[in-house]
Amino acid sequence: MERFEMSFKNKRVRIWFSVILPITVLAILLYIFLPAEMQIVPTLLLMVTLVVYYAWVFMSQRKNKG
């Protein structure tokens, strides 16, 4: 298992802090301010963002290995 460097020199950490963290804050705000029938929107936003992020991480790892 390779080591993971938790610093801003690591591209994955920078992307996580610049994409995932703001989307999470936005989703929390949407949960607070949207009516009950629209609560699915922040959930879908978070799910899509996380799937795209982890797909990018997976593809990046495969590209670097091969």
C-alpha cells in the first residue's frame, strides 16, 4: 500500500479542498433553506460530486501505474 501525503502539495488534497468541501457547505445550506419537497437536490449534488471526484482519483491512479 502506498503512502498518502496529506498536504497541499498533493493534487488530490488540493482538489478535495477546492471542490468537495465547498459543495458540502453548499449542500448543508440548501438543506436548511430549501422546502421539504426539494431536499433531494442537495443529496444528488453531493452524490454526483463524490462520484465524479472518486472516478477522477481512480482514473488518475490507473494512469500513474501504467
